[in-house]
Amino acid sequence: MRPTLILLSCLLFAACARQPDDEAIRAAITAGAAAIEAHRGKEVLDLVTEDFVGNDGVDRAGLANVLRAQLLGANALGVRIGSVAVELHGDRAVARFDADITDSSGRWIADRATTVHFETGWRREDGAWRCYNAKWSDGGS
């Protein structure tokens, strides 16, 4: 098993194991970043609810299409997650964080590197935290 796959498996297991809710949400975000770097869009979608909505009304299917198109064209993606602030509200939560994203191909990110700010909504479904909405903006927005 490749080291990246082992690490990703550990992160996904950690996200599902019973741990403090804020840590579980942080682990899910980290797992999503690792999945993007590994070009595994399905693993990103596994962290998203069926009724997900993002910027400009993009739904889960739209997110799947964006991931598929971008991951196919990008050679080497890097995602570094900054500090994640989590506000818990029972079975729901808000997580805010910045992600430094690099793209060696320049296809996904025109200048090959950017910082994106995320504000994400999470809810507990079947014992796991899943993202049900997200807003994101880059430094220029």
C-alpha cells in the first residue's frame, strides 16, 4: 500500500472514530485536502451531504463535475490547510479556514498558487460529520 494511501486511510478512520466533535471536523477537512492532492474526487464527495450547496448554488453533482474536470487536468496539486476554527452548535457546526493551494500545471489556478478562505457548514449524519454547505473566496474576492 502506498504511503499516501495509508495516511489517507488513517485520516479517514480518524474522522469517523469517536473523538471530540471539533477534532472530527478538522480531521475530515484534512482528509479532504489529502484526497484532492491524491486526485481522489470521490473521497472528497464522501465528505459532502447529498443536499450540499456551495458558491453560486453549486450542488453536489456540480461539485463532482468541477472536481472531475480539475483533477483530470492538474498534474500536481498541493493543499495546505491553515488553522481551522470550529464553532459547535449541537449536531451542526461551522468551520472556517484558509487553504494554500498550488497547481503545478497552472490549469486549476492560473498563477499556480493561491490562498482560498473557506466557511463551511457541517452536520452529523449517521455518526459522522459531513459538509452540507460551503462558501469560498480567494484573496482577490
